[in-house]
Amino acid sequence: MAPGTNIAYHPELIEQLRRDHLSLLGLLASMEEASLAGDMPAALSQLHTLKRELQAHVLLEKVRLYVYLDHQLSTNDPSRALVKQMRHRISAVANTVGAFVDHYRTSAHESALTFMGELESIAQLLVSHIQEEEDLLYPLYRPAQEATTVSRQSPSAG
């Protein structure tokens, strides 16, 4: 449990979030492949799935990861600023992807070239955010006692 809450540590959470990342990246690759092959209907048909999967992923992160980390990390822990920054950033990423999906679900007449350019930008945004999450944020997610023990160790105790 995160200190002072009923928010439990879930040992399988990080692996689930990583699987979500792989699924999202696979959807983007499939959409890119379809659009490169000139099959815009196939690319566009996956938009709803992309948005739905990203929303589910973000919700899981916000409820299980971010809330837990907010309560687990002490107020003077410099990692709290990172958690806050990443929470705001994932909301911005989700909004950007959502706007992209909504645009192309209602404007399917856009050119394949325009779609591919915007899809590439969305993919770069997601890849960058995923890499940051996995490299910087996910290592902070530990059982509460382990995190407390680690934060109490002096730098020389390593």
C-alpha cells in the first residue's frame, strides 16, 4: 500500500503497461503499413482502436501508477516533480492523439500523404513519451517498504 492510502502496489502493473505500449506501437505500425500500401480504409479503420486503447492505458496509469507514486514519494523527493510533469505530459499526448483520431474519423477525404505525415508525428510523440515513461518513471514504482528503504539509504550506501 502507498503510505496513508488504500492504494495497493500491483507487481504486474509495469509489465501490463509495457504490453500496452507494444500494442499501441503495433497499431501505429499497422496503420502506417496500410497507408503506405494505399489502403486508407484499413488505416482509418484502426483509428477508433488506437484511441480506445490509449484512453484505457492512460486511465490505468493515472489510477494505479500516478496516484500510487504521488503517495509513495515523500514531498521532498525530487522524483515527485518528474511524476507531476509526466502526468501532465501523458494528458497532453492523449489529447493530441485524440484530436488526430477525431479529425480523421470525420475527415476521411484528406490525402494519404497528409495522413501519413501526421501519423508519423503522432508516432514520434508516442515513442518519445513511452521511452521516457519506461526509462524514468517505471523504475520509481516499487513496493512501499522497498521505496522507503531505498530513499532512506545514504548515497554512499548505494
